[in-house]
Amino acid sequence: SLQKRRKLFAVLIPILIVQSVWWPFMFFKNQFHLFTDQIDQVPRYYMSITMMFGSMVAGATSEGGGAIAFPVMTLLFNIKPTIARDFSFAIQSVGMTAAMFSIVYMRVKIEKNSVFYTSLGGIFGVQIGLNFVAPHLSAPYAKMYFVCTWFAFAISLFILNQNIDRKVYDEIPRFDSGIVFQRGFFVVNYKAYILTFAGFIGGVLTAVSGSGIDVCSFATLTLFFRVSE
């Protein structure tokens, strides 16, 4: 059927594009030695193994592969947080772009207000985090902030899911009802401000660990607005 072919193409097209770039680059530049090189005494091929599982988690949840890469690199392999963060940025620029293509191509329903407003806040949050927060955090504090953020979110979501009869929505319910002031083109919608603030905080966290906007956006939608996971 057309729907089955659409799902197949949504998977195959990103794979073919990435592989058609990766293999020629590795051959012509002779970069296969990277797999045996070490970074902070850790063979780089370890990250290939790590991201096999990280990509599975990213594909099955709303979180990016950096959510797996950062803790593995910093807590298990003892790699510097800045290196782990930059790796997360790089790997997610490919993986999450491929995921975005698949979502759009398959016409999966998305919460457009959340995408717009959290992205808006995230742009400023990442810049402020990279320039004023991350440079002043020591490695232990960077690890601690990541673990605390994820642990708090996991506990909150676990408690919330104990209420199996709770009502959930496919999108933010009655988004326009959040308008508290309007004059001409100037509109103040408190729901938009909440999403923007969540994106800003997520952006700051992203600047520290390479992952944060996805966590804050997902948490705000599911815990505050009761949007279906």
C-alpha cells in the first residue's frame, strides 16, 4: 500500500543520503584510522558501539542520541564534558535531521506551537549557555547537572504515569485560550511564554551537555500540558 511504501522510503532515503556521503569521504580521505585512534585513552570505535544503542533510544523516544552519548562518554569513559557535548552536537545534527525528514515525509502529526516557541527560546538559551554558563562550569558540575536534570524528569514522568486514567491530548488543548492581552498584532499568550521559557532553559542545558531542549520540551508537553507521549 501507499502508506507502507511511504514508511519504507522515510527510512531508506536518509540512510542512502548519509551512507553515500560517509563512505566516499572515508575512502578518498583515508580516514579509517580514526577507528583505532584514541581520545583520552579511549578507542574511538567505542563510540560507534555506543551510538548503535544511542540511536535506538533516540528513535524510540523523543530524546536525541546525545542523551546516551554524553553520560557514557563522561561517566563511563571519563572523557571531558566539552568533548562529549561537541560530539553530541555533531552526531545529532545528522541523526535528528534524518528523523525530521522521516517525520515530515510520513506526515506524522506534530505540535507546531511547541516546535516554534521552544526553538525560539532555545536559540537564545544555547547562545547564552555556550558563552556565559558552560565556560564557567567544571567537569564534575557539568556531569552533575546532566544527571540531576534527567533523574528529576524520569521521576516526575514515572509518578505521572502511575495515573493511567489521566486524560491526554494530541496537541496543546485550547492554545488560544492562553491569550491574556491583545492589542493589534501584539499578543501575549502565557502558554507561548511557557514553551519559550522551557526552550530557553533547555538551550542552556544543551550548551552544557549537548542535550536539553528535547528533554525540556517533552517534559513541558507531557507534564504541564498533558500532551500524549
